[in-house]
Amino acid sequence: MTVATPVVALWDGVNRRAHLAQGVAEFFPIEDLYHEYRNERRTNEAFRGFNPMMRAEGNIPKGAGAFTPRYVVLLEGFKLIPYDESLQLNQLGDMITDDPDTDATLYDISGLTTAKPIFIAPSEAETIQLNQGDIEYASFGNAVTLDAISGSDENKGNIEFPVKTAVRAIQIATGKGFDTINVIGNYTFSAGDDISGLDIAGQSMVKSTILVLPDALSNDCIFTNATLLGTLDGGSTIKNCFLTSLAYVNGFILDCILGDGTITLAGGVIARFVGCKSGTASEDAVPTIDFGGAGQELVVSDYVGLLKLQNKTGTDDVNVSMLAGSLTLDSSIINGDIVLTGSGELENNVTAPAYVVDRMQHSADTANLQRVIEMLRPHHTGTGKLIFWDPYGGDDSRPGDHITRAVKTFAEAHDHATNAGHDIIIAVPGAPSGPTISNEIVNIAKDYTFLRGPGRDFIIKSSTNASSPISINGNGVEVSGMIIEHTGSNAISPGIDVSGDFVLLENLFIENCNDSIVLHNCNNGIVHACDIGGNHGNGIQVSGTSQHTTLKSVIVGNNNGSGIVVMGTTAGTGIIGDTVLFSNTGYGLDIGSDANIIAVTGSVSIFGNAAGDVRNSSSTAYIEESEAPTAAEVAASVRNELGVEMAYLLDMARDQGLVINLPVTITPTGATVGTIVKTFVGNGNDTIVTRTA
């Protein structure tokens, strides 16, 4: 076995036991058990708090390159617990206890329920070590290991036997030509420690805290994988560290986290912070970079989070690029140019002649731009926050404030919206191929919440035919830019069920529902630029006490019911402009007897509906009809359609007193609904225009 495939499943420091792993049939006390023990003490700070569990002995020179066998001594009652199984365990080497006269037992089998055969094969052969120098050198891993808790300056300083002090580690590193000291746990470098030019590597930001006191020498060091604080001597490279209070810094600070503290620059040499971020949770705990009074060049690239700059009196240039976050420039900055780029918030308190070149994009600018754009809309202006909803790639643990941090469900997006906040929920087409489909039932209850999609590549498809894909009872709601449909062919509920006032439905494709849109007991609703077809009931139904509804530029066809139905005590319904009602099994337009003040105006085409194009049972409905064309309009139309040559022939026909019958097609299907008969009499002074159905 190895440390990567251990024989020990659990180290129990409290009870001084090691639980062997399941399936272990054999192990070597030195190569397996002792090496795993050393690795556990090196990597587990809590385990190092217990008295040593074992030690290795033997390996005594016998001459001519021969050594006595090594063996393990179990200390202070430490024992092994085999796994509770019948598999035989083979111990391939020697182990003893430190008090064999009192307790020579190596294994604790008191808790086993299965007979466990244990075979011990003692080492009988001496060890002959070849290429000893190369093997010993390789055991260091090109670094000296420093452990202030478990190390000893009598040790070699390799991974297995770390040293205790930096002085000894530096001596070994110098003698062997190493330039790295690996720090296990925490360490303080102080007077007498000259680590200049060395790489000081911790275990991690959590496991290792490295403190460099002012008396230690630390020029041109590289620090990695640690929490670092204290006073440096300049020329530093700091990577993947957590920085709090650190003085005399210049060089490169790469991919570090800045905590609540002040980093003071060294002066004279440029300092570069690249890819760093703040690690504070409170806006009152802001990481601070202090210029130390005199000038020093500073470059901060791709910073994320909170940052404060202060105490600059020199003229040296500063360049800060923010990915996101907030930058504060203190009033103690009194000189030099500071160039800002990227995106984030700025609190600028500098004192002249210090000058700030602000090229940052601020969230306030973005919000203002959003407001300007939205104010160009005639209604339903989204001036609140943006919430991104991606059913394919979203995650409800995210805030939903950016397309890369989209939520997964509409319910979560709706929870993020503020009632009457004019927030926009953006439906993200996140599927890599084909349309993005959401089977979630969408209920919009918050006022002035706007759900906007990208078009036909986003589908809301109800997973149950008994529930509407979208229900709206909030006021001022908008739904636009998507396909709405049911699963299967037995839908018994509307595609969109509206009971809120001032609702806008726009640029929607509604298919395979029962009634497509039902506006019931709601006022001032608008349905605009929607394509409604292939539904099992009516296209659009306005019912109940709905008032002042506008249906504009809608195409309603091929539905198993009427195109538009206006019923109940509705009032003020307007059907206007570029609307086409065709090929429905019911009526194109069906107006009930109680409906009041219904106006049909503009370019409205109604044709090919099975029950009839219009059934008007209301005495107050107004349906505007087009007048028959004038002679001049007919001539102009003919000239436009047939071109110059046909116009020439018409002029000749007029001179000869001929009668010409012209079929005129005025419907989308190309059906002829009438014949314009133009009669030229004599020299054309008398013109008769008639229209026949």
C-alpha cells in the first residue's frame, strides 16, 4: 500500500488506535504503516496535538553497506484494530511496543465479531542500501520541510523527517542546493532568519500562517499557499495567499485574497496586483493598499470586490482595472494620475492636484442606460432589476443577477422580483441545440413584473393539460417573446389565463392549447403582434367584466373554435390594425349580445371561417367596412399591377369603346371575392364603375 492507497482507514488520536481498511490482506510496518502515520501528522494539524503514536528504529550500519532491519515501535499503548472480516492479515515486518514486559499486544481485537487470523512474518534479512546518496536526495522532493511542532533540528529535513527551525532549514537548503522551504502548519520568521531568494510554500491559506517579522531578511522571496502577514524586504512574488496586514510590498501579487487589513507598499519599485479579490464579508471591512506616503507606481489588474487606496503624495502613475466591485480613493491621495478602467462603483475623494481618469463602467451608468432605453417604450417600462432565468443551465442557489448566474426555475426568479418593482425576468435560451423548453407552470402574481423571451427558441410547455402554461393575476404584467403550448392533444385549460389589469401580451406564438388567451374580468389589457393557431378552442376570448381591451396586429387561424370571442358585459374592446382572422372552425369574430361598444377598425381581414366570418349579436358594436374603389383607384391599381404595357393597352381599349372585366384578388389566399367591371363608352367621357360579389 501507499499513502495514496492507505492501509489505515481511520486514525483515532483520542483512543490511540489505528483502524485498518477493509480488504487489507498484508502490510509492511515501515513502508505502509509508518509512512502513512508521518503523512497524517504532516497534513493533519489536529492529529499533531496528540503524543506520538509510533517511531521507527533499526537501520543501524553493520559495515560494507549493510544495515539492520527497520522496525516500528508502538508508543504509549497505541494499537492496530483489524477490519472485522475473516480475511487473513499478514504483517510483513517487525513491530514491538515500547513496554513489552507490561503489554506486548500489537492488535486490539476486542471489538471484532469474526475470527480474524493474523500472521506475523518478522524481517530476517539485513538491509543493503545501494546508491544511498541518490535515494536520500530524492526523499526531499527538491525542498526542505520545516515543521515547528513535530520537526527536530536533528532530522534530515526531508518530507519524512522535517526540521524544527528556519535556521536549520536554510542550512540544509544551502548545502543541498534547494531553493524551496515547505512549511507544515504555521511559522514565524524572525531575527537571524535569512530567507532571501527562497520559495516559502505553505500547505494552504487555511493550514499555514506565515509571519515575517521586521528583523528577518526576505528580499526577492516567493510566498505561496499561505496566510501571509508581517514585513517584507521588497522584490516579492506572492501567489495564492491570503493577505491581511503586510508592509513594504513591491513586486508581483498574483491570485491572492485581500482581507481586512492594510498592505503598505515599499516605494521606489512598481507593485503589480493581478487577479486578486477581496475576502471580506462586510462593507465596513475594506482591504486597503497604502502607498506609504511617497510615490510608487501601482498596477491593479482584474480585481474583484472591495478595495481602498490611500496615502499617496508622489506623482507616480496608478492604473486600476476592476472586473466588479467597489473602489474607494481616499482624500489622503494628493498627487499623481490614477487611471480607472473596467466595471464597478467608485467613491472618489482625492485631493487636487491628484487627478482621476475614470473610464470605468459603473452600475449606475448601466441602470441609467436601461432607464433611457425602457422609457422609449410606450408602456410597461422595465426600470427595475434584471433577473435571468435559464431552465437548462441555471441554478436556484445563484442570485440570478447575471446571465452567468441565472436561476433554474421561474418560481425562484419570481421570488427575486419585487412587487411593483418594474423588474424584468429574462428567459435565457440556454440549451446548446434546439429550443429551450420549460415544463414549469408559470404564475405571475407580482405587479409590474415583465417576462421577456428571445422568440421561438424558448418554449413554455405545460406538463399537465389541466393547468395553463401561464397564469397572470398581477397588474401591469408583460409576457413577450416565446412559444406557449400544452403537452399532448387534450388541453382543457387556456394557454394564458389573465385576470390582472393592464397586462401586455406581445410577440407570442400560442399553439396546442384549449382557448389560446382568456382575458376575464380584467381591464386595459393589450394583445399585440401574436400568432395564435392550432388550438383546441377559441383563439382569444374576452369575457366577464373586462373593460378597454385592445387586440392589435394579431393573426388567429386554424383553431377549433372561433378566432376572437367577445362575451359577457365587456365594454370598450378594440380590434384594430393588421389583424387576420381565418380558417377557424367557428366564427372569425363572434360578438355576444351583452358586449358593449366593440370597435373593429383598420386593416382587419376575416375570411374562410367555417361558421361564418362575423357573428355580431351586439347592438353597440361598430365594424368599419372599406368602401368600393373609385375609377381612379381602379386605374391606378391596374397600372401598378400590370405595368406600363397593360396601361397602354387600356388606353387603346378606351379609345375603341371596349368593355374589360378585371378580377381583383384582395385576400391572403388569393381567392377572388369580386369583379371590377369598368365600361368605357365612346371616347371615355362616360365611366361606370360597379362592384359585384
